[in-house]
Amino acid sequence: MMAYWIPIVLVLAVLYNSIKILMEYERGVIFFLGKVQGVKGPGIIIVLPLIQTMRRVNLQTVTMDVPAQDVITRDNVSVKVNAVIFFRVVDPQRATLAVQDYLYSTSQIAQTTLRSVLGQSQLDELLAKRDEINAELQRIIDQQTEPWGVKVTVVEVKNVDLPQEMQRAIAKQAEAERERRAKVIHAEGEFQASQKLLEAADVMARNPIALQLRYLQTLVEVAAEKNSTTIFPVPIDLISPFLQAMKKP
């Protein structure tokens, strides 16, 4: 009786090992006696034991930290820079056949490219033109990984660590720039004020009554201060009509 159960158990074991379930974000590269046969999935697939093998490939986007790299910029400033890279497999077959470990290889390409690109940039460009540098890094790395079936979507420089003396120099430079802007704004204000005063003087020169009205307005403003005594001359033009009226019989 046991002799009948042995083949059944063996068949069930073979079937159990043959059935593979691939998730929606997975693909299986099938090899038949060592030769690639194609890509299957997602869902349930059958892999024949001994003559077929399968290698799973994840199609999800991978987020990888690029370790901090020592970089000497074009203006001879030593900095430490790290970055983050986002990529995914778009061709499972090439990612399996063209490179032994696409994760490790992409990481190494990212590190060398980071040092190369940032070494060609000046410190001011590294700090101010971050978007342009990120785009250049993404373009170069994606160009290198494209034969592997790997698509690099985003590369972002995260931190730029400067030496202490360079941080102090940049702080002094920023302070000097703020002082320069303040002086320029003050000078522009003085220039505009002088123009307005010149225009007011021209108006008063053409209309003497305007000067008298301004004089009276100043008197009102001074009179509002009750904590002091003010002595001011009265223009003879203002009181001459009253003097003439008193002289008439």
C-alpha cells in the first residue's frame, strides 16, 4: 500500500516546488538549462524543477543613500557631500544578464559620478545651483545604467559639509553683502529725497505763496510742542496789510 503513496507524494512535492507566485511589482526571469527563456509574471507561474530556474526582479523604485564623498571643488575647497538616488528596473532581463548586481553597481556609479561632477564645480555653484547639479548627476548616472535596464529618475545632493574656516569666511562674506545692500538702499533713499526737495524748491520759487503756506504749517507743528518756548521771526509780508490799514485815517 505504501508503494502507491510514494509516487503521489513525489508528484505533489514536484508540483509544490514548481508553482511560483509573483507579486504585481515582481517579474521572474526564466532560465531553461542555463539559457534565458523569457520574463514571466505577475501571478502564478510554473517552473519545472531541475531544468528551469527563476530569478525574481523587483520593479519598485529603490531609494539609495550615496555615502558622503570627499570632494575638492574647482576652486580648491575640500567638502564632504552625500546624496540620495531614486531608480528602478525597467528591463528585468537586462538587469539580470548585463550586470551581476545592479544595486551595488548603481551605487558605485553614483559615488564616482558625484565626485567627478562636483569636482568640476566651484563652491558657489555647488551651494547656489543645486538644481542644475542634480539634473547633471541624474543625466550622467542614467546614461551609465541604461544598458543594465535600470532607469535613474532623481538624484538629489543632500548635505554639503564645509570646513569651519570656510563657514566663517562665508558668514563674513554674507554679512559684508548685507551691509553693502543697506548702504546702497540708504544712498538711493537720500538721492530720491534730494530730488523731491529740488522739485519742492522749484515749486516754491515759482509760487512765493507756497513758501508762506509751508512756513505757516511749520509754525503749527512747532506750536503743538507745549514743553518748550519758541521764538520765531514773522515775515513782514504777512503783517504789511495790517500796518497799512492802521495808517489810514
